[in-house]
Amino acid sequence: MLRPQDTATRERRSLTGIWDFRLDGTGAGHDARWFAGPLADARPMPVPASFNDIVPDVEVKNHVGDAWYQTSARVPRGWAGERIVLRFDSATHRAVVWINDTEVMRHEGGYTPFEADVTELVTPGDEVRITAAVNNELNFQSLPPGVVQEGPRGRKQTYFHDFFNYAGIHRPVYLYATPTTYVSDITVVTDFDGAAGARTGKVSYDVVVSGDGSQDVRVLLRDADGEVVATGDGASGELTVQDAHLWAPGDGYLYELEAQVVDGDALVDSYLQTVGIRTVEVRGTQFLINGEPFYFTGFGKHEDQAVRGKAHDDAMLVHDFELLDWIGANSFRTSHYPYADEVYDYADRQGIVVIDETSAVGQNMGVMSGMMGMPAIETFSPETINDESREVHAQAIRELIARDKNHPSIVLWSIANEPESASDASREYFEPLFALAKELDTTRPVGFVNVMLSPFGTCKLAEFSDVIMLNRYYGWYVDTGDLEVAEEHWRAELQGWASLDKPIIITEYGADTVAGLHSTTADPWTEEFQSAYLDMNHRVFDSIDAVVGEQVWNFADFQTSQMVFRVDGNKKGAFTRDRRPKAAAHLLRKRWTGKSDPS
Ligand code: GCB
């Protein structure tokens, strides 16, 4: 499924703005056909935004169930004779969508796009009513999982992950038009020959055309100056680029592939696909980009900010990337779900390396009972995470790779964060999912993120992972405050993992820190402790060759559900939620750039 574009043959109309909105905790709106007319008793709600923090009302913030959104839009007159599509970049966590009185689509999963061909239901020049019932409930068959319980004050959502269950329409919505015969998919895979200075780039492409018209395809590859550097005929082939400028970390050089459907001399459709020529390979304990060892510096991030919650926001996007540049980060992980398309586009352009993660987070009841004092239940069982859940997970992997496969910035797929991984049941659940991801993309390594509860020697999934990704909190959740003991324990465990002859990325290490809290004795929660904690971790990483990356948890403070050990959210950010640096940010900048001046 390709993103909407404005090209010589395509046009899109954004439906972002203020929509009508109404909560529906009992699901009454479906039977009452709220889609069949103007939404009664509606209040205004911005799209994109999480609805939770827009209104100062706990009922809105903690709402469980459906949230109805409605808008109307005029279909451009000029779209007569075109194929017209309605697209949501995401709706969290699932949605049913109507055009006027007709249901046009349903989608499960809160972080990937969905769309419907609505040509037959709309008349160019006329207005249409668009209604979406967005549901935010989490259960054992959703990603991420959760449980809805009846409480004294109505239904309450609990979940097993450490970020607030923001919901709503988080990303843009479009009506767009394409020709009736159109490019429906493009896959590019890149490679190169030759040494630095005289590289010949190879761009294999595969274009899928849908519709009844001409299926003839022509492709043109342009460099960043707009010069055509290669052309090809046919729906698939390989283009050769003399003296190719490679995409590399810190150098987001992009070519642009134009895929044209042609009918003789006539242009039927045109779609533009950016291309970064680069390779990714795991060899022994090395992670190679363009054949050169790469060391990840950066963060696990979140899509999270005040007021908007998880909504995409260009100002925040650009600001966050400026901060990544300032601090010397060359990478981040899209913890713990696929981010907005715009984020990967920008990472491609900025030469920032991305570990792309599914929304499989919290599949671990051990963490819940061990750390959060919840009753012990089995993670994988017919009543909890089961075969149906696995199919949902498989679909999430399919949608992630289908959406993101052409981004040069993405070098590694993470199919889950901290699932149970020491049991036979976890192995049974995950083995086919690793196989699926590897089958869908043979060009990138695949991994998952291991939790402390499955230390070295106990993990039953590591053998399927091309890269070992570890989240460890020695000195914080264990050996709290005792950095000397923590250092010994951490080094001992890491030496074990290093014996597997795979690259190791530390995908999380961090300490909650209240900005402005200080102590001479570096006590937990102070800025001094966060710095000392990071220094200790860095000593450990620097002593182990197989460690090829360090991503601090987290880039910035973020909102969570209410828990006794969260103070207005998780405070492990190097930056505060409004992106002010803590002392740790300066420490990281020194380590990653060598710079210590304040600007
Ligand atoms: C983890 C999780 C992350 C949490 C973090 C923490 O291991 O992957 O989602 O926020 O720990 O701060 O506890």
C-alpha cells in the first residue's frame, strides 16, 4: 500500500483539522447508527491528536471503548473519472469507517495505515460525510495486549506496557485520487560494487500495477540534483548507477525513482519513490552498513508530547532530530510501535539509522507479577496470548514491512519488545514470527528485544535473532543505587552474551531522574545519579567488543499509566518532556561528539 502523493497524475486532499467527536463507552453508537447522520452531542476534537489530554476531564482521559469522529469533505470536481481512496495513516487501536451511510473499512492495530477505494460511493464536486468509530480497548488478542475489567466506576483498562494508552486519530487522514490504472506497490533493493570513489550502485526494483489499462512500466532514477542517472523498461529490473553516492549514517543522500505506467507515449500514472543506495549485513559480531562496522548511538524514543499525546507533529519531529544531531546520536529505535511515515522519511533524509519495531510490547506476565505485583498468570495460553494473538502479530509484521520496506534508514526489524522469552511456549509462539519476518524481507536482519527476566543462558529466542538486543537496568531496577555491584553483575552477564558471536545492541539502559533534583552523593532520581549510572554502563560496554550499540532509555520523559513508581510519567529521559536537557544529555553529547560547550 503506497502513501498518497501529489504527482503529475495524482492528487490528495488532507482531512486534518477539527472534527466532531463523541465518546461511546457502551458501544451504543453502532446500533443507533451514529454514522447515518450528523453526530449528535458532539464536541470538537483535533485530528491528528490523541483525545485523552485535549479535554481536562478524567472521563475523557481514561475513556475505554469507542470514540466517534466525524467530518465532511468536498470531493474535488476535477477527480471525475479517477479512482478515489480514503486513507487513514493510523487509528489507535482499531477503527470502523463509513462514507455517508456505507461502511467502507475496518482495521485492527493502532500504528499502521489502512484505506478503501470509495470511487463508487462519492461524486466529484459533492460533499461526503466521513465517520470513524475508533476503539481503544486492549485485550489478549490485540497488540499491545491488555485487560478491560469492570470496576466500581465502570470499565477500566489495564495493560502491561509502560506508556500511556493514548488513542484516537494520531496521523493524517486523506482523500486521494489516482488514475484507474495505477502503481499499487514498489519494492526497491539496493547494492553496490567497487571501492570508495568508484562505486557502481545497483537498484533492483519491482513495480506492481493494478487496474485494467496498460501495464507497461518505465522507471527513471534521478539523483539529488534531479539529473536522470538510469532508466529502465518493464515492471522489474536492475538499474546501474555509475559513481553512486551511497546513503550512509550521517549522509542521507537520496535518489528518486519515478515509476511510470505508460500507454504508448501517454503517461498513465507516476509515483515517486526515494531510494538510498546502501547495504546492511551482520557478520560475526559486527553490524555492517555499506560494509563498514557501525556503532549505534542514540535512544529508544516514544511518540509522546504534552497535549497532543501520540499525534504526529512536524515541529516536534524536526526539533527532536535537531536534538539528536546536537547530542551526537546516529540512531534510534521506534520503541514500541511503528511511528508515523513522516518520521522515517525524515530519518532517510537526515541519515539517521532506525530500528523499526512492531507494537508487540507487554507480552510478558512475569514482568507484571514480578515488578508490578499483579497476580501471576500465564503469558502464552489458550486464555491469554494464543494462536489468534499470533495471527494478529503476524499481520502486524506484514503491515510493518509492507509499509516501511523501502526506507534506507531502517536497518533492523524488532518484532517484539521484552516478551517472555525463557519458556518453551514463547519459543513456539515466536519461531514462526521470526521466519515470517525473514521471509518478507531477506535484506535486513531481524531481532527482538530481550528483557532482564531472561538473562544470558535462559533465553529461548536468541538463536532466532540476528542481533542480540538487550534492555538492562543494573543499578536501577536491580542493585539499585549500588553502581559498583551493578557494574560487576552487568559485565558478567554481558560477557555471557558476547560468547554467542552475534552483535549486541544495548537497546535500553536508563535511570529515572527528576530534572533539577541534585545530591552530592549521587542518589537515585538525581541528575548526578543519572550521569554516574550512564558512565558505569559505558565502562561496561567499552570493555566488550561484541557491543555494537548503545541506545539510552529514553530520549525524553514520557507519559505512562498511574503507578507508584511513576511521577507524572517515566522520567528516564535525557531530555525532559518539553525537551530541555538534563545533565545526562551533556554527558552523552560529550561521549558521542567530544563536544562539551553548551551550544
Ligand atoms: C523497559 C521497557 C520500557 C520501560 C522501561 C522502564 O524495559 O522496555 O518500555 O519504559 O523498561 O523505564 O521501566
